[in-house]
Amino acid sequence: MPELPEVEVLLRHLKPQLEGRVIGSPCILQARPIRPDVPRSLASALQGCRINTLSRRSKFLIFDLATPPERGRGSLRILGHLGMTGRMFLQPLDVPIPKHTVLHFSATGERFVFQDVRRFGRFTSDLSSLQDLGPEPWDAAFTPRYLRDLLQKSKQAIKVRLLDQSIVCGLGNIYVAEALFRSGIDPRTAAGSLTQAQCERLVPAIQNCLQEAVKLGASLALGFDGTGSRDGLFYYGSDGEEEATPAPERFQVYDRAGSPCRQCNSVIQRIVQAARSTFYCPHCQRRR
DNA sequence: ATGGCTGTTATCCG
DNA sequence: CCGGATAACAGCCA
């Protein structure tokens, strides 16, 4: 998916556009991403709601809605997740509904679209996924000590552990590789054997990787018509400007197998861990 | 063209 | 419990 930075950037774009708008004619075209909600019930629950606030937790977007007065002034919280291929954007009402649209609704003169080719994303009132999330990477609770304590008893590779959102949330396959490179840690290192010194490098490495990606994403001029192809990483329609730097250019290791390390010229390696690609520099990330 | 790859995560087994 | 494997899905690329 879109990892934390992409979701944060999406939030910053959507928040000023969506907050205060009223949902009309919600239409659900794919049942899977809204489960366990039932299409008809969710659609009728959304009808007429005012979008009070949009926020982010981990890789989730949170829609806090106010139900219309005639249905009694209640509130409704919806969780959105982009999965691997989700996009959310606003488009003019006269633009056709795109292929792979999961759901759409009118929002005061425009149309909000959640599109998701692979349908791994979510848009649901089921909040249970928030339950086991670890701290945000910038939370005061996310300290080297905390990290070391949590990793202590695990023999699993650090790369794999860091994909577990209950340790610290927001990392995905790309930024975990980048963060491990930046902290000089071999991705195969058993989590429990990380030293305090390594944890002290890892925490800021994670924070800085994510922070820089947010900064980059927020600086890009983006269109939201949903018609653009890809803009490297950031998951919303672009207006065809296609100015963004191609992804591999921005990364130290991710997707750079066979290319020279930018720091030491060693050949970047690709291995498979937990059925996912891991990229690392065999020289800069030696086991200690 | 067939198979392997893809930014995620829930669930099912041993 | 822990951890590995698989499934959910469509498209792209070699």
C-alpha cells in the first residue's frame, strides 16, 4: 500500500476539500472492501451525513461523520484503507465513474471516489483494525528502549518484525528497507539480537525516512481527477503533469537490486523474507 | 503467453 | 503464543 507517508499526504489534500461537505447518493459497487458492513446498510447510513473531520491513524484514514438531524444527531466513524492499490479523490459530477470504483458519493457539488483495483483496501464502519496498532512513529512512546523491549523475545528477522503494525505503525515494504539501510542494519538480523545502539539508530532512521517522504509528497503538485497514471508513489490521480521523480531514483535500496549502492558502490541485493522482497546493501548493512 | 512480480493484512495452520 | 504460508485481486512486465 501506500505506506504512512502516502496516506498522510492524501489526508492533507483531502481534508480541506472534504470537511464540512455533505454526503449524497452513496453508491457501493464492491462489497469486499466494506465488509463486514452490508452495502445497503452502509449506503443508507452514509446518506446525508456531514463530514466533520478527516484524520489519519497509521495507514488508515478516519472519516468522522455527523448523521443528519432527522436521523437523530448521531455520529458515525468510517475507516478507510488503501490496501495495495486504493485511491481516493474528488472529481466533477459529469466525469464518468472510473473502472474499479469501490464506492462513490456526491459531496456538495463534486463526486468522491474510492477506487481500488485489487480490492485489498477498506471502507467500513468496522473499527476493529485500529485495536492493535502500535504508536505512531513520532509518538513520544516510540523510543529505542520501547523498541528494544518489544523486539527482545523475537527470533524473527527485523525486517519482518517491523512490518508488524503493532510494534510501530506506518512502515511498509519500501520504507522498512530504507530505514534499515539508513541505520546500517542487516534486514536478516534476529529482532531479539538488536543492540541498544542499533535501536538508537533505528528509531530516528524510521522517523526520518517517513518524515522526508511526507515532505516530498506534500511538495508535489497533484491533480485529483483520478485520470493520471502513476506519480511514482503517491496514490491519487495526477493531472498528467507526471513531473514526479521515478521511485527508484529516490530510494537508497528499494527496488535497486543489481545497482550500485550510493554510499559504497556494492551491488544492492534482493532476498525474499516472509514472501516479500527485501533490498539491502551487503556492505553498509553488515550483521554485527 | 505464461509465470512471476507488486506499496497490505487477515486468517489458517503446525 | 509464535511464525510461516496462503488467500484475497487485477494488472504489468519479461
